[in-house]
Amino acid sequence: MTVQVLIGSDICPTAENIPWFANGDAVGIFHDLLDDFKSADLSIVDLECPLTDQDHPIPKRGPCLKAPPSCAQTFRNANIHVLNLANNHILDQGAIGLKDTLEAAMAAGLDTVGAGRNLAEARRILVKDVDGLRIGILGLADHEFSIATAKTYGANPLDLIDFTRQLAAERDKFDYLIVILHSGIEYYQLPSPRLKETCRFLIEQGANAVICQHTHCVGGYEEYRGGYIVYGQGNLIFDYNKIQDRSWTEGVLVRLSIARPKEAKMELVPYVQSRGSIGAYKMETAQGQVLLKEIDERSVYIKDDALLRERWERFCHERRNYYLSTILGHNRILEWLNKHGHLVKYLYTTNGMLGMQSLVCCESHREVLETIFHSKSSDH
């Protein structure tokens, strides 16, 4: 017997569509995609914000998101079973926001994965028995402002040492393991060389599928050692008026058809979301074929280490001045002055830049910086 697992990417109810979410209107949000969710034996999406009425934004760089707890019922009405919470926004409203989210999900009959009251809970592999097939789900996220600690609420951090130990201890609890990884560079349609190696390592250690989210654009994919890796699904529901370009409003569902342990086929289902109307719709056939062809073309770069490295270095060069301004703490005026790199060139010495390079690139020095930043954030 074949088990159908459907995986959707980032969902964030916003002012434009919250009335539909708050009323439990799954049809008004998912439209003809609802058929895909209804026919799935197990469906998973990423909830990109806390569900809370509280207003306790944490100090962070970037927006602090939230949506009402009543939105949880829409997920249940859409036959969504699991909310992945391992992402960079789930702690935007502090511990109380995540607590409210967990309670709202439980009240709606939804499972959660990837976050919890502490690191031990966030690390938990959720196992769902579907017609005798034990499917494990693990949520992981890059280290940003949302990470759990031994004693505090938050998301499960990407930790390859911990992942390896966890699988060695829990491998007999599941037949097929899906890792949902919230990682990558926003608006960049390829994985970095590091992300590619990380995802491949997760497969090597025992994951059967690794699905990357977070980038807000569709990337590529590869088959590796019998497993599937998807590098970016795009947004599923994220109506953000400031960004309405094609990459923001297009995405793919991932459908895994699992015949028996470790034997699966993957299909990508293209859709359009929040493009002049509320919710997500399946793409017309011709439009979907164009997107799938583009995905295949990008995937060629993933298979070639040299091409992937070349594209990555080109991207980093294009973003160099932005990143340097950010790490040097420039305000908007200084950022503008450094748009072409002149500010850094004339105000910072070569030795000063080399010192920064040492602190950022050396693992030991970077650990000191991370400890300092975490200690400072706990002072707020």
C-alpha cells in the first residue's frame, strides 16, 4: 500500500487574509489545492508565525510576526495534520507567544514538531503511524532569534552532532524519516555549498527526505543515496504587499508517495499564492510546466560542485556591501553611503577588516561572539 505525504512550505496569516483564517475558511485559503490536502494520508506545513493575541515582540533584526489563535482551525479544516514550528519567527512574541501557539494547535487537534517548552521538547521526532508505516518528522532551523535552550521555549536548532546522536538512539522508532530544514538565503534560488553538504550529510546519517524551506522562493532538488532533497519550496500562504514579484508568489507542494520503508517517489505540485487574490491556487498546466522546467534547470547547478560554487561566489560578491554594513552596525544613512563599498574602503583599515575576518570565520572566535550576543540578548 502506498502512503501519500504532502508537505507545504511557509504559511503566515497576514492582515489581508486573516478574516478567512479566523473564520476557519479552508476553501477560501487553499481553493483547488484543498483537494491535494484532502487526499493526503499525512500533510505537513510550516507555520511561520506564533498564533497568539499577546503582544510581546522580542528584540531582533527583522519583523516580529503573529496571528490570532483562531487561525489554527483553518489548518485542521484543510486536513493538515502537522505544523512544523522550527523556523526563525516562531518566537517572535516570546515564550508566551509560542506557548499560545502550542495550545491553539492542540485545541484544534493538530500535532506540532520542531519547537517546544525547552530544547528537549523541540528536538523530539514526531512519529505518525499511517497504515502501519511509521513516518518520523523532525524540524530543524538555523540559529537565529528563535532557538530553544535547555530551560527556555524555542525552536530546534540545526546541530549535526546532536542529529547524528539522536538518530543512532532512535532509529528503530520510525520507518521513514522526513527532515524539514528551515535554512538557506532568502530570495536565493540555489543552496550554498554548505547547505548542500549539510543536507547530503542528513541523508547519509539516516534521513530519507530533507525539505528546505525559508528562502521565500522555489529552488532546485536532487536525489541522493536513495533520498530526496528539496532546496526551497517558496511561500505557501504569505500575502505581503511590499513584495509581489513572481518568485514570492510561486511555490510547490512536495508529494511523497511511500510504498514501503525507504522506497518513495516525489512529485512537485506548482501553485500561485497571494497574487492579486486571497490564498493559493494550482497553476494552469502550461504555467506549471514552465516553473517545473526552471526547477530542473536550476537543479543542474546543484549536481555540479564547480558551477554551484561559481554561482554562490557571484551572489556573495553582489551582496558584499550589504553584509559588511550589517556586521559593522551601520544605520540607514551609513548603509546608503556604503552602497558601493566606499565607506568600508576608506574608514576601515586593512588590519581592522582582517581582525573582523578572524572573529567571524574562526570557529573558536565565533563561539565567543555567539556567547556574548546570547548573553546580551538575555539582558533585555
